[in-house]
Amino acid sequence: MVAEPDDSKVLRVAEREIPLLVSRNPRARRISISLDRGGGVHLVLPRRTPLSQGLDFAEDKAGWILDHLDALPEHVPFEDGAVLPLLGDEHVIRHDPAGRRGVWRADGAIWVSGQQEHLSRRVHDFLKVEARREISARAREKAEIVGRSIQRLSLRDTTSRWGSCSAEGNLSFTWRLILAPETVLDYVVAHEVAHLKHMNHGPRFWALVARLTDDVAHARGWLRKRGDRLLRYG
């Protein structure tokens, strides 16, 4: 590995360049490396550990890093011919340059008009709109059932969690849930809405989740076993 000055955080192995997300943790007692579900490689250093020592550690772990990166699901870019599981149903992206409808769904396809260079962004924007529509409607319906109000609902692109609920009643979800089966999306919404009433994971919380959605065990199992696949798109 050839390390460049201080802020260069790149591991070079077998003609591959692997970006390293370097951070310092005052509580850490040793250097550590982890991969997030999106394939990001995190190098965590104790407060006083030199960056060069951390990069040497990453080089020693290069084999482990490559093995885990190669085991991740194949990346699926938003391009003509790509297949996306919209709410679990496969849709093929079709580019129609002469179309005048922006982005629309028809006959098992996601049709995208306009120039090729804008296709990826337009698909991404379309999926976020679809996700907001699905999630918002379900969240507000379920919040009414539990007698709570949602202060704010936001969509993000997180890799560490599918949704969250704050003490103030703010809900946040990853837009990538629109690429999960409908029952899985519904479960995540129910999970976060239930936190509006129970900010814990006790028996009453899980009983409420079961009231708000069907087949909790199946949805949780899908996220545990296949949730990482949602991060390969785009």
C-alpha cells in the first residue's frame, strides 16, 4: 500500500483501491476495522494512534476486507435494463428518450424519458417519491390507530438502520424500503409507529407491533437475512 499524506485513506490491494472511512474513538483501546451493510470500510483508531499505524493495520487485514467485500451482493446501478424489486415485484428499467411523462410505471417496467445521463437521478427521485407515498400513508394510518401524532416524517439513505423514532415524535425511514417486499416495509413502519407509544422493546411494544402489521417474524427474518440486498441498488 502506498499511503499519501495525512488525509489519504485508501487501501491499495491487488490493483484495487478501497476507500477507508477513518474515525477516532476516544474510548477505543485498539484499532478496529468493520464493514457496513453498504460496503463501506470503517477504520477506527484510538485517540492517540498515528494514522500511519492504522493504515498499516488495514493493510494487514486486506485479505479479510477483500473476502467480505466480495461476499456482498452485486451492485445494481440504475440503468436501462436493470431489474428493481419495487415492493417486492420485479420491474425492469426502460429508457424511452422520446417519452414526455418523466418516470412512470407500466406493464412491469419503470419507464424513464429524457436524456441518458439523467436516467439514474430520475429513477432515484422516482423511488424516493414512491417510498414517501407508501410510508407516509401507512405511518399516519397506524399512528391514528395508536392515538399518537407524527411530528415529522423524513426519508434518508441510512445503512445502519431501516427506521427510527425520536422522543419528539419524529419518524425517519430509509427510502430503500420501497425495494423490499410490501410486508417488510409495513413491518418497519409499524415498528417505528409503535415507538410513538412505547420507547422500548418490551412485551407491550411487541404486542402493539403485532396489532399494526401481519407476520412480524417473517419480516424480521427477511431483514436479517436479506436486508443487505437493499443497499446494492443505485
